[in-house]
Amino acid sequence: MINAVANWKLNGSASFCHDWFDEFNASFHGDPSAVAIAPPAIYIPLCNELKKNNLNICAQNLDYSTEAARTGEISLEMLKDMDCSMSIIGHSERRNIFGETSEIIRNKLEKVASHTFTSIYCIGESLAEYDSGKSLEAIKNQLDNELLALNRNIKLYIAYEPIWAIGSGKLPSTQEIESMHGFINDTISLYENINVLGILYGGSVSVGNSQELSESELIDGVLVGGASLNGKSFAKIASSFDKV
Ligand code: PGA
């Protein structure tokens, strides 16, 4: 069971990776198999060398096609070849900056479903949807268009990441997150082909709020951006969720 994922986004360098693992390894004493680090893909081999335990190295994205004429993309097979068996899929930055549609995300999930590979599938409402009381509707639409419409059985993690909470320092109350996670569980329970391994929360998770989030039975873990860039801070966050 994964309960803490570090999403480094477009941050990092070879020396950053070395420093980060020095800090993380010195501070984290929990179960590394419950933790995943998602560096930029080019640093996956280096992170695999530096990790020194069974911590998971995760991709931030993958391509689904079997065609080779897709300059700049990285396939699931290539990730597996580099000992990476997990990827974030459908992060809101992929949707909003790179134009990933529900169809593209469904293709990626279908690709993952046909392999031994784990996805951390992200969903979340915009600020306008949140402010107008349409969060449930927005989440239901994403789940219906992307998971219900899948043609395959899939086991996956879902990360609920309200777009307005990402990198903003603002996050919903724990009760709001719990009620959304309950809604996601209820919605998914009606889909026959989906097996949810856990529901993570993402968006402005920090050392200051991770303990409270970890105390909720409905929050299985966290997907962390900014606060994951410091190995020591991320070790503290991951430790809050360590149930060993
Ligand atoms: P944040 O990012 O923790 O910096 O808000 C989370 C994410 O985008 O996954």
C-alpha cells in the first residue's frame, strides 16, 4: 500500500537527487515500500541507484501508444525497462498545460491495465467549480468519463487533488476531503471493473498538516509537490502515514 508520493514536477538535477536521498535516507525510518518518488523521467535510473531499499520510483507521466513516431514521449515499456513500475496519470498540470483530455487519460489507463504496472490517477475540481458548489459533479464527470468508460479491469490509486489547492497553500478542511473521498468510494463501488487500492489527497500538503490528514480513516495517503522537494520534510510527511 502506497501512502506517500513525492511529485518533484520539473525540479531536480543530478546533485539535487544525491542531496535529496542523503536527507531522506537519514530521516525516514518507516516502510520504504509504502513510499514513491516521482522525479523527472530522466533521473529515474539515478534515483533507482540512490534509493538503497525497496522505495518505489514512479514516473510523472507515460505514453500509451504503440507507434514510434511520437517524438519526446516515453512509453510504459521503457519505464519498466528502467525498473519503474508506477506512474502518475492525469495530473491537473498535464490536463491544463498539455491539453490531456479524458480520452487521452483513458488510453493511458487502458495501457496500464494491460501490464503489471500501478497508476496514481489524479482527479480534482477547479476553483470555479468549488466556489459554485459543483465539486461533486466535476469529480463524478471525471470518474464517469475516465474510469467507468474503461474497457478493462484495473487496480489503481486515486489521488483527489483540488486544482485550487495545488501549490496555493490553501486546502479544503479535513472534513471536506473526507466527504469527497467518501463520495469517490461510493461512486467507484458502482463500477464493476475498478479496484481502488487507496485514495490519496494532494494539494498543499506540508509537514504542518500531514499529521492531521494521516489521522483520518478516509485519507489513505498523500501526493506531495512543493513540500516533497526537501528530503527531510518529505520524510516527516511520509512518517506521519507510516503505520508500521
Ligand atoms: P503541492 O502539489 O503539494 O505543491 O500543492 C501537489 C501536486 O501537484 O501533486
